[in-house]
Amino acid sequence: MTNKTLDYYNKNSEAFIQGTISADLKDLQNKFLNELNGNKILDFGCGSGRDTKCFIEAGYDVDAIDGSIELCKSASAYTGTQVKHMLFQDLDKENYYDGIWACSSILHLPKSELKDVLSKMNRALKDDGIIYTSFKYGDFEGERNGRFFTDFTLDIFKSFIKDVDNLMIKEYWITTDVRPEREEEKWLNLLLQKMLS
């Protein structure tokens, strides 16, 4: 993630939290949890801590990380669990998580870094483990509103991950943004699964 993007979240953490903490993602969360074959989740770029809190309250064992130190502080206070200050590129677990939740988070990585991070996420999963992730729908890559974004259509994403070993698209669907005034924005939602090697 670019320093500019992290600076944006550190400077605008309160406004970002206010705009996202009450977003209703129950359908997405339930879809993810229904696919899980275990209890250990990584919230990969947890932002406000909204989803971490939901998963903990549902009885799951959750690790949460974020690259913004200000979001880590706020999310730790909100969730009652210690959110680790960490960049996506520093993930080094192996065969550890049943599921990784990367909701609107890894979309801030340029494609040149994203493939390596997806490989690290895959390594961190147990066999048959799943990843939920989401990207703004389109083919844009670059800076928008002070942050870096990589957008995907399904075809572009399929082509992008074909050389990430042992990772397949289990399911995909398109949604509109759940935040007020943002209904015209489309999102590509993906459930990815680690295949047995």
C-alpha cells in the first residue's frame, strides 16, 4: 500500500470510521462464515473493526491487522481486542487460518504487489481455507480521492490470479455499495478457496 494511502487513513480515520462502521454487511459476513470449516479468522485490513467485532461476537477466534496506526488504535478500543499494526506484505503465517476476510482492503495495493500478497494469503490458509475479498468494479488502477485503488472486473481478476498456485474462485457476485448516497458504485465480491496441493 502506498504511503499516501496510509497517510490518508491516518489523517482521516475518524471520518472514515463514521462512514463505514454502521454499514450493514450481514449478508456478506454470513456467506463467508457459512463457508468456513473452522474457527480461526484473519481480518486483513480491518479498518474500523466493524467486522472483527461481529466475528468475535459470533464466537470466532479473530486476528485483526491494519496498516494505519490510527485505525489500529480505534479498532482495538472498539473491538476489545488488540489490532496489530502491520502491512499486508508482512503476512508470514503458514497453514494457520481457516478464513481470511479482506473486505475492501487489498484493493489499495497496486497489481505489482497484489499478486505476491495473494500468494502470502493463500500460504497462510489451511487446506480448503477461504478468502473473502472485494474490489470496486472496473478496470481502473491508480489514485482516486487521495488513495490508490486497483479495480477489477471478473475477467480481469480471473486472468490475474491464474498463476497464483492452488487458489481458485469458488464464487463471485456483484453488489452495489451499501452506504447512503453510494448506491451507484458497484463491487466485485469474491470467495476464493485454497485447493489441496
